[in-house]
Amino acid sequence: MRSSFVLLMAAATLALSVAPAIADSAVILMYHRFGEDSYPGTNVRIDQFEAHIRELSEGPYTVLPVAEIAAALRSGEKLPDRTVGITVDDAYLSVYTEAWPRLKAAGLPFTLFVATDAVDKGYAGMVDWDQIREMRGAGVEIAAHTASHLHMADAPDKVSRAEMQRSLKRLQEELGAKPALFAYPYGEASLATLAIVKEFGFETAFGQHSGVAHGAGNLMYLPRFALNETYSALEDFILRVNTLPLPVSDVSPLDSFIHDKNPPLVGFTVDASIGSLRGLACYHSQFGKADLEILGTHRVEIRFPEPFRAGRSRLNCTKPAGKGRWRWFGMQYYTPS
């Protein structure tokens, strides 16, 4: 993926003017661990995180609580250009010891998605309920992430419902309120999963696919940029927090759970307001750069030469917007074994 950014930046040779930014959009960032060097796949180094905080504090960004961003996306309320939200998943202890003090000092709000079983069992390296209450009392939003960090797309519906019930019961008991936001563990979801989460009253939920959250997107499966040691260099961070949405419709397949036709017939229609699709490129985590077929002026079709391998895979499509900014649309797929 890192090499993909280099290729995309090198390809931006046209002097394009920035198309009007969609005013109901925001970049949502996702972290897990801070300064836990034994887990590079989910960790950011402290020097990287401090560079991110400096950029957000000193740059042309508006960092808002994620619940406020979600409410604006649902209502159609306008958001400032370069609005950013910060989320942290799983409630590892380093969010309390390392991330929260730095974010608090910088005045940057964030949301913590808590998988309740690990906290209840007092696993080493996890926060406890007293620490969660302390953060919540200081303004940190606590949100839902199932009980056991379940692979929801692969689980029977009754198991997913039981997980949701247990998680929300524990959050209500410990914090006295039901959370407003939900994040799918591993970012894995299906149409059935989305429907179950909606059954429990959630209006906004988040995956782990890259892209820009905007009001015309699927509010039950909004994208977030996942950050770890590999993708947290400052130049990569700046690229992400300055991205604009690539609004699409008529996305296929409808279900990101690839259990029937594999490889799937992937396609989407880019909103005509974006103008020419010149410079659009898509990369799949299994196949690399994809061959695109443009039907008419704005319909994009992608055909893959082989089935998707079992597990998670991602598609990222970007288009230069000029002045160093990019438009971005991403999807995550889950293929069962």
C-alpha cells in the first residue's frame, strides 16, 4: 500500500484545480496502540503520534468529536473543509497512559470503542472500568465494539445479537448510558451484520476501510483511515487528513461479505459532480493495480482474474483533486474460509 501512494503521487502530473469539496465530509482516523513496539501492525510509535498531533494542532484542520461529525452527516449539516475525527479501538492500556494525556494537552477530542469482555476479564495491557470512567468524565466518548471482539460477518446472527446485548448491557451497567456509535471488529461486516447493528438502535457505525466519511455514503458502514507504524509517516498522514470524498453510488457487490460469487463483479458509479475520471486508479490488496473499464462517463467496472483469498481484502480508489489533495473511495471485503 505504501508503494501505491508513491505511484499515485508520481502519476499526478496534470495541473488540476480542486473540485469543490463536499461540505458534509470528514476524515476519520483509527488507532489501536501507542508506543507498544511489540505490535507494529496495530501500533504507532510515540514520535509518530506526536507528529500527528502537531500537524492537527498547527495545520488547517478542524478536529471535532466523532459523535458531532456523525450527527452532521445524518442531518446534512455542513462541516468545515478538512474536518477530522479521531477514534481508538479496543481500549488497550496505552490509550490511557500515552494517547489520552497527549490528546488532552492538545485539546483534541476522541472516541474510544470498547470490547467489553477483555475489560471485564482484566486482561493485562487493557484499561479497566475505573480508567474508562475517568476518561469519560473528562470528555472522551465511549462507544461500542461488541463484547468479545467477534468476527461478526462470519458469525451466526444469533451469536452477533447475543454479543451486542452483552456488550450494551455491560456499558450501561458501568457507564449508565447506551453508546451512540458502533465500530465493527476488524472492520468485517455484511448486509446481515449491518441490519443487526441497526436493530440495536445505532444510526452510525464504522468499518476499517480507507476513505472519507460523507453524508451520501453508507452511514452504517463509514470508512476510517487505519494507522500503524507502516502507514504513520508524517507525509502519509498529511496525505490522508487532506483527502476529499470520491462520492459513488450503485456499488456492487451490494454485500462486502463474499460468500457467493467469487471473484465478485465490482463496480460503482462516480458522482457526475466530480467531472472527468482522468487520473482515477484503483488498487486491490491481493492483486495490486486494477484494470478499470469506464462505461459511459462515470461508471467504473473492475474484473479480477482470480477469486479473493479467504479473510479480509481491501480496494482503494483514488483520483487527484489538485493542489496536493486526493479524492478517495475504499471498500473492505471479507471472504470466509
